[in-house]
Amino acid sequence: MKVVVAGGGSVGRFTAEQLVAAGHDVVVVENDRTVVRNYGKEEEAKGVRWHLGDACDVEVLRAAGAADAEVVAAVTGDDEDNLVVSLLAKQEFGAPRVIARVNNPKNHWMFNEMWGIDIAVSTPHLITSLVQEAVSVGNFVKLMDFKGGKAELAEVTLAAVSPACDKTLKELKFPRSATVVAIVRDQVVLVPESDTILRAGDEVMVLITEDAEAAIQKILIG
């Protein structure tokens, strides 16, 4: 898979290294010559290719191979730049998948399909969700948004009083717009089946559309 990563900071470099280690073809676009000079040779030795230029420039993205990329990740430290890169990647090059980093959580609302973004990753929101997930029992916790908030991955740790306890997934009759994707029980990940019985303490991961949230809360929380 070919990936273009806009931003050669610590996030961009780590992302690129991990993707290359997984066998992907990765190009990092960075406009700071000092960053390219300090890290370029080291990263290229690991298989990461670098392209000097401003990723907000359509011709720079084209030269970096955005037209052939299956994924474009805008991970600079500037939200405005990430929005511009995302829009260019989707509108000019039709990138199948555009992922953008949100630096300021107040800007999260803008990172949606209108800017060509398929997945927005906000570190502050993600940390908050993970903390909530770690300490919350019987609460609905959003872990990640997809498609500009039209779909989301959520988690509920079942309380002992949950109406879902001791019932199979088939019995619970989840709406068609919701899918249980995983159940974590005693630190073991279970693949959900229709006859899987939920227990108190289970961490239930659900992929839902925005209109199914209330129904899921009623089923899992009551």
C-alpha cells in the first residue's frame, strides 16, 4: 500500500517507520529543510522516502505521489495545514482514505467530510476516551469517530445491573445500524457470535451510526 504522510515531525516519522516496517511504501512530505537534513538520511535508511516541500501545495503533493496513494495522512502540528492537505488529497487526487491529525480539540468539529477527511484523530479526545474507558462501568464511552462523526466506535463496560447481562447477542436484538465488533472479558478478546452470552464486567465494543446511539445505550445500560 502506498501512503503519503504530510508532516515530518515526531508523529509523522513514527507513523512512517511503523508503516514501512509493516511492508508499506511511504513518502513523508516536509517543508522544513532542517528537519529533512537531520532525519532524512536516517529515515531513508529504514525505508522511508522523503520529499522536501509544502504539502499544502498541490504540485508538491503530486510530486510526492499523492495521485497514486491509497492513504494520505495529514499529521503536521498545524490544524489549518492538515485541513488544506486533506482537502487537496480528496478533491484533487481522489485519495481513497484521508486521515487527519487534530491538534487543537476546539477545531475537531471542522475535521469532517467537507474537508475530505475520512478519519480525524484528536489526541486529547482519544486520551479522554481511554481514561473514561478505564474507569467507567455502566457508561457509554465514545472511542473514535469515522466519516465525520456519522459513525463511531464506542465501548460499554457492563455493570451488574445491565439488562444485557446473561443474554445472548441474538436475544438483545441490536439495530441493523449497530454491530458488536469485539468483547473483552478478563483481558481476553472474544469474537462475538450470535450465541455469545454477555456477562457483567464485559467490555463491549460497538460500531454504530449516529442514529443508533440511544438504542445501544438502552440495550447495554438500560
